Amino acid sequence: MFRPHFGHLLIFTSIVFFVLGSYAVLFSAFLPLSGIRVLDALAQDTHYKYFFLLLVPTGSYFVIANWVGWQYYQNS
């Protein structure tokens, strides 16, 4: 029975997220529409393409801040 390596899956999804995010934010302004419905929707959107890209650092900030607060609570 084949069990996938979750490290490889994590790296692959990170690369896909990076490529789609960089296309949505950087390259879509300079390239013509591709004819692929999802990529064209990302290229024409002016608001929500930044939401998903900025969700990662914002979520990371809240996780770290929550962890630090929990450490202060445990050690007080």
C-alpha cells in the first residue's frame, strides 16, 4: 500500500501557491489573457487576489501571537 510523503505534498502545494500568487499579483498585469478561465478571473480581479495571498502571513501572525500569549499564561 502506497502512503504519500506529506513533505513532498507540502512542497508541491507551496510551489503551486507561489506560482499562482505571483501570477495573480505580478505577471497578470503585463501578460495578455491566457484563455484559462481561472487564470483570467485572477488577472481581471482587483481586490480578492490580494486577500488569499495576504491570508498566509496574517494567519501566521495570529498563530504566533496566540502561541506567545499562551506561553506567558502558562509561565505566570
